Amino acid sequence: MQQAKILLVDDIDYTRQLLRNNIMSLAKSKTVAVDNFQFFNANSALSAMNIFSLQSPDIIFLDIELPDGSGLDLLAKIKRVKPDCFIVMVSANSTLENVQSSIKSGAATFIVKPFTGDKIMAAMRLYAKHRLKN
């Protein structure tokens, strides 16, 4: 069984729970290749960096707007430390500038809130392909 460490970063607890539930549902239905997860939760940029430093997650779902900073800034910091980290940006603010900045800074994909299970599935399938390459 393959295991993945997943860091969910959003200041809204419900969004983190929804992401986790969607990922677990995909795993139970065998829709994604990874079926064993270890989840970590952060509600701010500071707590996300602390958890990232301690746990070195494989995949991060990262909100752009955090109470203590920008998810885009956090994305850049994480990619400098761990370039192969698979990062999915998640935001209700899906301006062209946010999407382009996210991808340019190294995000694998961008999911718009409110998200659907299909969007999470697409991101997890991209992660599975990414994992095979590395």
C-alpha cells in the first residue's frame, strides 16, 4: 500500500474537513492509486510552515488567503525547500492573476471554491502521475 502525507491548509475548518472527506472517499472507492493517508491540518501560514518543516508532506492543498499571510508566498517558500512537493492551490478568488501566479510559482493545479469531488479527484490523479515520475 502506498502512503501519502497530506497537509490541508485553510483557515476554515469546514473546508479542511471537506477536502479530507473527499480524499478519503476517493481512496475507499479505489479511484486513486494512493489509499493510505496521514493528514495534517493548518489554519494559518505560520502553522502550515511549522507542520511542513516537521512532517515534509507529499501533497499540500493550500488556500491563497490566510489570516497571517498569502498562500502564494507560502507556495514559493515550500517549493524552495522541497521542489518536488505537489501543491494544489485552493481559493474562492480565482482571478486569472491568482491562477497564473500559482502555476508560475510551482503549483501543480488550482481548484476553485466551492470545489467538487471531481476537482479533487482530478488533482489526486495528477498527484498519482507525479508520484510515478519521482
